[in-house]
Amino acid sequence: MNPLRQLSEHGQSYWLDNLTRDALESGELLRRVQDEGLRGVTSNPKTFHDSFLKGAHYDKQLESAVAQGRSTSEIYELLMVNDVQRACDTLRPVYDTTGGLDGYVSLEVSPYLARDTEGSIAEAERLARSVERPNLMIKIPGTKAGVEAVERLLVRGLNVNITLLFSVERYLEFAGAYRRALEARQRAGKSVSDVHSVASFFLSRIDVLVDKQLSERARDERPSPAGPPPSELLGKAAIANAKLAYQAYKASIGDARWLTLAQAGASPQRLLWASTGTKNRAYRDVMYVEPLIGKDTISTMPEETIAAFADHGIVAETLEQGVPEAREVMSALERLHIDFRAVAEQLENEGIQKFIEPFDEVVKTLDERRSKLRASAK
């Protein structure tokens, strides 16, 4: 059996970390669902940027929107929403057969709203009305401002994907928001079984930054503190952090408050492993997939990682292996004066900026093409 399909035997879902119109129109997305067991898709401003700038798939819809007198921002949203609607329809059978556990397509609010609670809520609700599909998940960045936004959106019945999570501490804030939202729905006499959420931990970006700091420590001529030398910790921080996040997840669904919700039909807020493409070519190309296979999780992968895992991925129940070693890795980083809270904060800021840049580029390109089409129509 294809290793991608084997993941489900261990309670893990495989999602695609890219949504393109080319995959929709060529039938490639449907093929992945039928042949590979794909169970979800995520999108963001970067993936839409890459899709829009590739080929001529958007030309006719763009020309029609310009002829209708739509603004640049309206056209941007129209094109993006159309992609998401089509992807939702493709994944709808998965959503139906899994009882709403899988089959989702994630759509992100503007990166400019990452620290704007009210703005995030307003845009999330507008996007949900535009897409109008039950298997839509709205992506909200895992900032401080996002905690309240996520809680209020869940209370209102929207499915939410919390993105750009890097620390266990911040994740626990969102786990609390999910539980409070479901409890609020229960008190109001609303269903808790038809609202779902995932918490997306980003992986490879952690190692890129921490490895840089470890390399700096390795060049330091001063004696190292007790513990492994910095060179032995390279490429280990992200997996260690993820394994500890899963232990925190297990604790969060083990108390009486959660059990009460579970008895009423609530589903856990699953952990989603994101940024699973290996950025350092010296590392194994499936290093962010193989060690994190376990129950109630999602692995979302780009095409390159999907191909690698399908070819030579090893499937086993690995997520709860090496937890003591994971704790030691994080302790060793602390002894080397690598502040993981500061790492998480830096990565959060960089992550937001990495979405702002492609967002701005697409809007600029759209505006230029809109202006040319309007001029040629005169």
C-alpha cells in the first residue's frame, strides 16, 4: 500500500499544503483524493500567489470581473474564493464519509489582520459567507490577538485552522479557546459535534533558525555547559518541540471538562504538522513526517515531500517515541542560552511577513492587469 494511505492506519490524515487552479482543472486534486487518500487542503497567500502567477488559468475570470467593474480587492477575493469552493466540492465526499473529521479546505484571512482581533473576525465571517461550504476552515494566525478571534468564531460555528504556531505555550492558549468555545455553545444549547478546529505547528522553519544559533554556539571557543555539544542538536529542535506539543495535547483532552464535551460529541482539536518540506538538503527529505506519525494528527505536505514519502517513507507509530529525549533536547537548548520563546516570537513575526510579501505582489499584479484590461476596453 502507498505509504500515504498507510498513515490513516495510525490515526493520521494526509493533507496537501498547496492549492492551485491547475490541480483543480487538470483533475490532479481529485486524483490525489481517490488514489492517494488525500483528506484535506490548505492554502495561504503564498500558495495563491504561486498559483495566480503560473499560466493563464485565471485570465477569463479576470477579464469578466474587470468588465463587471470590480475593484482589485474584489477580484482578488473572487478568484481565491472560487478556487476554495471548487476544492471544497472535490473534498466534500471525504467530509461526508468521515462525519466532518476531514475533507477540509483552509482559507486564510489577510496577513495584515494577524494582530487585529475584530478585523480577523469580520473578514473570516465574510469569507465564510462567500465560500458557503460546510467543509471550509478559516485560517487565523496564532498570535495573541488570534486567541480571542478564534474563540469567538468557533462559538459562532465556524471551523478554524490556527496557523503559524511555534511554541507549546501559545498552542495551549488556543486549546483553551477551543474548549471554552465549545462549552459556550453547549450552554447555549448548540451542537458541539459540528464545529472543528486544528492547531498547525510549523516545523522546518524552527530548525532553520535554531540550527543557525547552534552553529554560532559551536564556533564559540568557551567551554560548553553540561550536555551534548551544539553540533549534536542540529536538526532536532522542531521534532522535539512537536513531540512535546502532542504530550500537551493529550493532557488537554484527559481532564473532566474535556470528557464532558467529548461525551456530547465534540471532536478534539487535532494537531497539524505544517512546514514539513525539508529546507536543509543535508537532512532526510521526509524527516518532518516519519517521526511524527500518531493518533489525532494531520501531516500537511508540499508536493515534493508527498512524492518523497510515497516513494520511500517509513510508516510506524512514532509520535510518542523518544519523548524523554525530546525533553532533553529542549533543556539542552536552554543550557546553551537559546531562548525558545524568543525563537517562537521571531518566527511568528517572520511568518506573517512571509505572507504579506506574496499578498502584496499578487494585489500589485492584479491591479496592473486590471488597469491594462480597462484601458484596452476603452
